[in-house]
Amino acid sequence: MTDPLLQDAAETEEAQAATKQAVFNAAERLFALHGFQNVSVRDITAEAGVNLASVNYHFGSKDALLFEIFRRRTSELNRERARMLHEATSRHGGKPPVRDILECYFAPPMRWAAPDNDRRISMQFIIRARSEGTAEMREVLKTDVSHLERFAGALMAARPDLPKEDVYWRLHFVLGMVHNNRFAEFDRLHHLSGGLTREGDVEALLRRMLDFAEAGFLA
Amino acid sequence: MTDPLLQDAAETEEAQAATKQAVFNAAERLFALHGFQNVSVRDITAEAGVNLASVNYHFGSKDALLFEIFRRRTSELNRERARMLHEATSRHGGKPPVRDILECYFAPPMRWAAPDNDRRISMQFIIRARSEGTAEMREVLKTDVSHLERFAGALMAARPDLPKEDVYWRLHFVLGMVHNNRFAEFDRLHHLSGGLTREGDVEALLRRMLDFAEAGFLA
DNA sequence: CTTGGGGTCGAACGTTCGTTTGAACGCGAA
DNA sequence: TTCGCGTTCAAACGAACGTTCGACCCCAAG
């Protein structure tokens, strides 16, 4: 609990076994780097320096471990987005402009993914979960859209003249912009542009994204 | 060769064995529907109605089969894009406007993915290959950017005032919009909007995408 | 000291996987 | 007819996987 290595000390369950934490962290890291199917329980326990049976003892199964990481990280990310949106709403007297709304959605994942951020690996995990997750995770992604509803509502309030249908579609396009920010895509872009594009300056990239998305939304 | 079942009669290799074609089609279908890792060689050969050893005999390995499907479909798609861009270029006297350039990139995958199109399953395969492909396929995706260079060049010509760096980044955003058009995302959006958004009308969706992307590019 | 239970350990289980093997088959050429 | 070759077949191989098992360890409660 007072161990500085435990990044997630503030847990709902209080006294996490050190083994469980080690498995959690190792699994998140390996899954993020190599994908779910390409990482075995043996890889995880070896990386964590624990016994092979630890995964099934503490989490029930490999899939359940995966799901628990996914659930924790996505809820943290969406909570941060909701917090920013709430703040922007009160800052603008209940009706923030399009650009500010989009920033609340863009900024958290972008900043998490910054090269020097501890959460970078968590962000990479979430990105991978979107396309390689289990059926259970995909069901959650499809069904649990409560956090998106907040943003859709805010956007409709910011552009009451636009038909709701258009707001949803443009939100869809915006989601695509965010989800495409994988490391592999940055590499490809870097290769294409001959090294002209650099992902180092997160805030500058965030500004670029907002310029593009805001213009698209106000079209 | 005159068999109407052979969709890809015009091949570089002339006399394809019926078994090889059956394996190719079954593999593409199953991979597109369930993902690479979730489909076994036994599943493929059972679906194709051929012997288990056929995959290794005709393609060398499961990975090689996967790569051959990937190579064929992506080259077909990019050839179609290049054809449209070439036509648009000559139609506009060498310098097509942004919207027309983007349409050349958007239209082929969108139309392939239309519910009544035979290529729908191929498009789904390509989409899956982007995130679940083997290391070899990812290397091709990253390295082979020649087809993107054509579009980057056309966009720079259409907006010579914009710094090249910005063109690349905005192209990156546009790619995100296209790549996000997976069936799962449409389902999610449909769920979020309460059935308001329908993907049935491809041309209408294409117009929406162009409205958004064009505005973003002209910002 | 004794007891009990949460945690860890090495070892194994049963399944599934991609691939290989060697025999059999079909058919045009010699 | 006989040969040769491309193709198909049933069967098996060896490896890797997620999971389970029973013994063992530690430490606090009785």
C-alpha cells in the first residue's frame, strides 16, 4: 500500500496482493505491446516474476484479467473526459462552443499517449482493445455509450441548427480521427512525410486536430 | 476459367486449381468475419470443402495465405483509387480541387463496403488486416506508401499555400475517418443515435464525409 | 503449540493448433 | 498399357496453449 511501485494504490479493494498488481501491470504492458492473442499466460507470469497459476488464482482466467484491465482503464479515461466536459460547461455558463467540447474528448487520450507520460502504455492498451478485444469487451464498447451521449448532447446544444442526424455522423468522424492515433499510424505518416511530421509535441498535434475537427463540425 | 463461380478469373497465373480458389474465398470470408487468430486452418478447409493439407500445399502456410489475400485486395483497392485520381486530374486540367481528391480516396472503399456489393467481404478483410495483420503485413502497410504519395502530392497542389506539414497531418486525420468505417462502429453509432443513423445509403454517407473532410482541409 | 486458510509452487492435464508425411488417385504423354 | 506428375487424402506429429491439481509455506487466531 505504501509501496511506491504500486501505481494504482487507490483501489476500491484496499489490500491488493503484490502479486496481483505485478500480474496486472505486466499483462497490460505485454498486451499493449504485442496484442492479446500473441501474449500467453506464461509470458505474463514470467514478466511479472510470479508463478504460472497466479493469473487463474487472482483473476479467474486470462480473458477475465484482460477484461478487468480494460474496464479499469476505459473508466478512468472516460471519467477524465467527463470531468473536463463538466468543467468546460460550467466555465461557459452551460453551453460550451464546439471546439471546447471536442477538446474535452481529444485531450485526455492524447496526453496519456504522450511519450513521457506514465499512462502511455495504458493508452496503447485501450487502443488495442478496440480492435482485438474479446466478444465481451466488444459488447461493452457497443452498448455502453453513456459517455458518448454526454458529448452528443453538448454538441447538439452548441449547434442547435444542425439536424441531430448530422451531429451523430460528425461525431462518428471525430471518433475516427481519435482512434486512428495509433503508434503504427504515426510511424507510417512519419515515413510518408519523410520525417516532416513529429508526434513529440502533443499540444501542437491537439491544436491541429481541433482545427480540423472544428472546421468540419461548423461546415 | 469459364466457371462463373470464379470471381477472380483474370489472374496473373492462368489456370487456378478450383481447390486453391475455394480455399482463397473461404479464408477471406472467415478471416473477415471472425479475425485471423480466431480462424483455424481446419475451419477454412472445412468451409471450402477441401482437405486439411490444401492450405499448406497451395499457399505454403497459413500466414502466406493470409498475406496473399491481403496483397491482392489492397492492390485492387489502391489501383481503383489511382484510376479515379488519374481521371479527376485530367478532368480538371491537372489540378483537381480538394473535394475531388478526397472523393477518389473515399469512394472506392465506401462503395465496396455497401451492403449489396460483392466486395463487401473483401473490404471487411482489408479493414481487419490493418489492425490484426501479421508483422509482414504491418511492414508493408508502413513501408508501401506510394499510393498515399500520389494523394499527398495532389493535395499540396490543390492547396499550395498550406505548409506541407499541415497537409500530411490533415491527410492523417482523413485516413482516420476512412479507417473508422468498420461495421462495429456503425453498430455503435446506430445504438447511440437511437437508430437515427443508417448506413444504407452509401452515396449520402460519402457526401457527409466529404463535407466534413473538405471543411477540415480548407480550414 | 496447534490449527486453519490464503497464497505460492512445480507439475501435469487435455485440447487445439499449424504443419508434415507417405500413400493413393487421376490423367495426359510416351 | 505404363509411366510420371500434379493433386488429394487420412493420419499423425510436435509444440504451445489455458487451466487445474495437490503439496507446501507462512502467519495470525485460538
